[in-house]
Amino acid sequence: MSQFDHVSVVKQANVYFDGKCVSHTLLLADGTRKTLGVILPSTLTFTTQAPEVMEGVGGVCRVRLQGESQWQAYGAGESFAVPADSSFEIACDEAYHYVCHFG
Amino acid sequence: MSQFDHVSVVKQANVYFDGKCVSHTLLLADGTRKTLGVILPSTLTFTTQAPEVMEGVGGVCRVRLQGESQWQAYGAGESFAVPADSSFEIACDEAYHYVCHFG
């Protein structure tokens, strides 16, 4: 699926790391909140509060979860899970488009 | 209204000017297409094909339409119209959040 249907979209974007990460918040009919975003070429460290699943929808990235030594590559159609109260480093050489699922 | 309801959202973002402008495409129930985006601090020149109305939803910008000598400031809740096959310069000192209406 290349698009979400029947959703609400918050007009104001979420801008992180001086704009290296920009997302818009989606509210689904069942009350679920997701963010739809893009990470521009950079290496960033994100922290989580709730558990997250990051689903790639375009581009590629390399990810190292907190406590791991290996980086792992993820592309479109692939996902990685991050526990609550944790962090991950993400390295992108090109724009990486994602959906972030919470909880 | 701080959000769009009952819309479709294209998952892949539109990334322009090395990420200084990032938007997501919205498809409304009536078939209308809009883009919801943010311009990061920069001065950019956009060209239009269809006429556009840029509606600010957060932050401020200064705009100079093609052929004009004056810059004009626009903030949240304010809009400016750009004719088809034209251009405008936009200068943002902070993130400027917008909805672009076409046609």
C-alpha cells in the first residue's frame, strides 16, 4: 500500500535534529497514532518512550539498536522494532522514508 | 482546524532542495490533491505549473513573487497566491509549516 486512507493528519510537522528528520502525525480511525516521516542523509540517535516499529517505505538505512555492536541495513518493506525506554542510531546515505508505529 | 480529517496520505515524502522542503501529498475525498509540508530555515525559489495558494499553518516566512520588488511576510493563518507558470522566492528564518492548495 503506497498510501494511508481515511486518516486524520496533523497540519504542523514534527521537526527533529534541525530538520534532518521531518514527520507528520497520522490519527487512524481506530484511534491509533502513527508518524509518517523522512530522515535525510545523516546519522542520528533517537530515544524511545513507547516501543516503536519503524517500517521503511522508501530508501535505505542502517540501524544499531542500543546495546548492539552490529549495524543492520533496512530498506523499503522492512521493519525493525525498538523497545520502550531505549534508543537506536540510524545512518542514512539517502532519504529514508518511514512509518513509525507506536505501542 | 489543526488537522485534516478523512484524507488519504501518500507514504513517500516529497523532498526538495536537499531536504530544505519536505512535504507529504494528501488526497481529499473530493479528489483534491494538496501537499502538507515544512520549509526549514533557508531562502528558496519555487516554480509553479498550476496556480497555487500557500497557506501558513505554523511559523513565518517572507515571500517575493516573480516580478515583484517587495518581500511580504506571512504567518500562520495567512495565505498567498502564486499564478501558474510563475515562481516565488521564500525566505524562512525558522521552520515554516504550510498547506499548498493547487488549481
